[in-house]
Amino acid sequence: MADLEKVLQDISESLYEKMDALLPDPQNARESRLYEAMRYSALSEGKRLRPFLTVTTANLFGVSKSSALQLAAAVEFVHTYSLIHDDLPAMDDDDFRRGHPSCHKQYDEATAILAGDALLTLAFEVLADKSTHTSNAVRCELITSVARASGGKGMVGGQMVDLLSDGKEMSINEIIHLQRLKTGALFAVSCEGGAILGNAASNLRNILRGYAHDIGLAFQITDDLLDANANDNNKGGRVDKSAGKATFVTAMGAEKAKDQAKILAEQATRHLSVFGKKADLLRDLASYIVTRRS
Ligand code: GRG
């Protein structure tokens, strides 16, 4: 895992530089408050799992680092927007994000809504830029794929189902459906996007989607276990916001959920056999996802 940690760190640093260059400069701008809020949330320290997936899958197809980082930044901008809006009082009402006051607490609700809106739209401006890929067709396909993963049939749809299911019982299949939309779709496009940049054959793209779906679910089950643990121990920097919500842990119990996350991580790595050793970092990530502590 030493390699994985080093690569995650390297990608985080390169991504920071890329996002810093792409985000608007607040200096001497009348709308500087908006730009500061965008930078406050996007540049704060996250795990950067989606950018890691983009850069690592793009590497399988010999894509240049600068192209891969453009896509990684776009996906991370979408992810950051979703976190800012999710933290708002009308949604999950969280005062903290990544160990700091959430965007609406640091600024105000209107600014946080606008910062999320501006990050989402910036993502598509970045994807449409020629420096992401010289081919119009490839850029168009990326825009379509990221839009589908983020919108009503992806993450936003999942968030709606999540809000509607508050306080209701859900079957495992319903929870899987919700999570595939809410968190899985962005994981999937992070992986498939690397393959789109590399003009990869459709069978290889499907393989990466299969991998992404398995690690996406394993990630969510682990998230639920970490939440349940924070709740039991009432300690740590994590606040359990899952009260009243159906989660993998409430639906199947902690022990079974732990086993299921492990099975999914193993299943994820089996998708990758066609790539041989070139995909070792993706295998390591699957293990990391189910053993992580935050
Ligand atoms: C508001 C449109 C809209 C969507 C919100 C993704 C999402 C949908 C809400 C996030 C709520 C949440 C905490 C979900 C659990 C899984 C998850 C996506 C956690 C956050 O992702 P990480 O752990 O975050 O990759 P970092 O901070 O490391 O980037």
C-alpha cells in the first residue's frame, strides 16, 4: 500500500495545482466573495478518490497527465458542488465538512448555493476546453457522460430518492439503487472517463464501469459502517447524519455489511484481470476503500 499512498499524495498535489489554475482569481473582482467560496471548498483537503480513479485509468491507455488532470479537476468540481449543496440546511444540514466549517457556515447560504452552481458549470467549461482533448468527439462524449452521471439520472436523482426515503424502510435492492445513483455514478464516470480520453474499446470501458460500480458500493457500505461506529462511540471527527435513514448497516447489520464490502472489493479486482499488473494501483484502491478509517 506504500505505493498507493504515495500516488494518492502525488495526484492530490498535481490536482491542487490544476484546480488552483482553473478556479477564478478573487483579486480585484467585484464577485470575489463567490470566487473565494469556490476556492475555499474545492481546495480544502479531501481524499481525492475520484481524481485518483481518473488519472489511474487514463494511465492504462497512455493518456497524457495534463489531459487526465483536466478531467479529474472537472469531476472534483462536480463532487465539491454536491458536497456544498448537500451540507445546506434544506438538505443534510451539516455545519462541518472536511474538518472545517461547511461553505454556508463560512460564508452564507446564498453564497454557498452560488459557489456550488459556479463549480458545476465550471466543470463543463473545463471539459469543453481543447486542452482536455484535441478531438471534438471525445470532448463531447466526456461532457455527455459527466452530465448523465451528475444529473437527474445520476447523482441528483440519487439525492432526491435519498431525501424522499428519510424515515422510511428500504429493501437492500432499493438502497443499492439509491447509492448507485448518488455516489456510484460519479465513481463510474471517473473510471470510464479515463478510458474515453484514451479512446479505449467499449469492452474495456465496460470492465472499468463494472470495477467502479463494485468499489462504489463497497465505499458506501464502509461509509455507513464508519457512521454507525461514530454513532456507537460518539467520538472522532465524524458526525453520524444517518439517523432515520435506511443504510446498508441498518438493512443487513454491521457484520454482514463488513463481509459484503470485502466481497465487493474482491469482486472489483477480478474485473481487472485483462489489464494485468498495470492495474495494481486500482486493486490496491479497492482494498483501501474497505479498510479506510475516514
Ligand atoms: C446535493 C446534488 C447533490 C448531491 C449530493 C454525494 C452527495 C449527493 C452527497 C454527499 C453526502 C455523503 C456524505 C454521502 C456519503 C458518501 C460520500 C459521497 C461521501 C463524500 O465523498 P468522499 O468521502 O469525500 O470522497 P472527500 O471529502 O474525501 O472528497
